[in-house]
Amino acid sequence: LPLSTSTFDYSSYHTLDEIYNFMDLLVAENPNLVSKLEIGRSTENRPLYVLKFSKGGSNRPAFWIDTGIHSREWVTQASGVWFAKKIVQDHENDQVLASLLDTMDIFLEIVTNPDGFAFTHTKNRMWRKTRSKHSGSICVGVDPNRNWDAGFGGSGASSNPCSETYHGPYANSEPEVKAIVDFVKSHGNIKAFVSIHSYSQLLLYPYGYTRTPVPDQKELHEISEKAVAALTSLYGTQYKYGSIITTIYQASGGTIDWTYDQGIKYSFTFELRDTGRYGFLLPAKQIIPAAEETWLALQVIMQHTLDNPY
Amino acid sequence: TETFVGHQVLRIIPTSDEELQKVQELQDLEDLQLDFWLEPRGLGLPVDVRVPFPSLQPLKVHLEANGISYSIMIEDVQELLEQEQTEMLRSSR
């Protein structure tokens, strides 16, 4: 295992243990900025770790980023690792980051579905869901992006336990989802929530479960336009943006529909690259370019959150 | 460990409502064991589907019989997986 986060290979995919080891190294190297919280345990009793980046204070407004909720989307967990190092590296010299951390905290959950992620490394690279087993289901796993209490069980999710979009027996049935729900509710001061998926190069905002536009649709659309422009400026990667239901399809029980309904206005989902050559099997050499371009978009959302307190 | 020898990923771009519906109907054919990487979303938007080897021929015949064009995005999924594994081993060494 690498001895420091400076020798960690960010241009390669890593196992769950290597990522958890990276987290411990980052915390040990930056005790005044980074801490590691355990917000719960997965179905198979793996810890659910969230990195907290804070310059002090208590219960400050916060910016949440999660990656890897769909375990096979490896470029997202790898990007989460890169984001963590970027925040540490730039927290004093980057104007956006420095000003954000002056008044806000950042929470980053890199491996949101550790059971599924471990399974992709050991048994089935194509695994997407959790690894829960519910009575009466002949198949394993629930789609953790259909299990939230927002339009739960509606169109845009499957009631078939063998489907990749199975919504689960009830909302928050998955401990990986329940842990975030409890954390968001207990913290109560999260102002932006970004959940990162792959692939198909989209920046999406609520809703997915209904065609009713969100009250803040105009503002979210404008932010998306600016964020996508920043992202594309680096390598020319083309993104589409809009609400989930108008841009891709109806999806019920989704993460950011729930966070938006909790009052977290700046709720977004990214679908990172691939352009249609590799799909989920994006070559490792594209990890850093994908993370770099996404970071530019995240900074637009950060700046807007900072400039528009609510 | 599950292997994906001979699995292919096909890219289908529905150009009419009729085609879109035909592709959506594929999602209900459980015995084909199709894994939709990108689900049917709308006209002109790509649908990417991983097809196990035994389902390849029947699916291609079905698509061609319905005049639905497709391209092969990944010739052999297992080959890409092995490249990925090799990369990871190289990096960890």
C-alpha cells in the first residue's frame, strides 16, 4: 500500500481496501482539515465512510458529494479519490475552494455502495446494485438510486427483485441509503448535494419522478448551463443538461429528488464520461481527465452555493 | 468470478417511435439476460446493451428482422475486463 497520498496512483482503479487506506492516509496527513466519519454500516457490515473537510466551527452550512452509489461505475469512485486530494492540495490557493471552506464544510462519500463495489472486484464487474437479500426475493440487491422516499415505487423503477432498477421492499430499505438519509436529517444544514454516476455525460437536476418542474427550475438550469460550459472548456467533452425526467427518463425513488424535497435546493446528479466507446469499462487513463473536467463544474456549483446563501 | 467471454455491447439508436417501442420491449425479455447500460430514453438517444453470447444471434436476428440498425460498441467484454485487470496489477506493482 502506498506510504502517502503523494505516491498514490490516481490514474488507476483501486480496490475497496486501497481506497479506505487512501482515506486514512489523507486524514493522517491533514489532521487540521480532514476527518473521517462513519455514518453507518452496509448490508454486509462494511463501514460507510464520509470524509469531512472543515476549517472549524460547528454544524456549518455544507456541500455534499457522493460517488459510487452504483458500484460498477468505477470512474466515479476514482474521481472521488481525486477530488479528495484536490481539496487538500488547493484548499488555500484556490479562490473558490478557500472561500467556500471559510464558511462551509465539504462532505465526500467516495464509496457509497461498498458491498457492491467489493463484489465488482471479486465476483461480477458488472454489478450495479446493493447486495441486500430481502425475504421473498429470489434475486440479490436493490438499486440504491430508486430506494429513496421520493415518488418511491412509482413509474421509473421496477418491482421485480431481479431487475437492475428494483426499488426494494420499502423506501430506505437499504442501509447505504438510510445512512445518508439519517446523516442529512441530523446535520440539517446541507446546502448543496451532488451525487455522481456514470456514464453518458449529463448534468441533471430534479425531478425524475414527476413532470412537475421544481420551483427553482430556472435557477438550477442556469447553474447547469454555466457548470457544463466550464466542464466542456477543458477537453471539449460534450454534456447535456436538464431535469432528470425531461433529459433521460422517468426515474422514481431517486437520490436528488429526495434531497431537493428535504430543502436542499442545489441538488444535482452527474453522469460522467464515456462518449460511447467503453461504457462502464472506461480505461484508467481517462480517470484524471474525467475528474479534472468534472471538478470545474463542481466549482461552478460551489461558487453559486456560496454566493446565494438560503 | 463471473466471466463475460463473447459478451458484446451493442449500441442502438432508435430513430422512430416504433423502433423505440421495439427496443423498450426488449427489456421485458428476461430470458435474453440483457444488461441495459443505457436504457431506452428517447429518439436519437443511444441505447447500450450488454448481450451474453448465447443471446447474441437471436437478438441480432430480431433487430435485423425489425429493421433496427445497431453497432457493436464492445466486441468482447471479457477482453476489456482483462485489460482493466492488467492495468490495475501494473499500477499496484
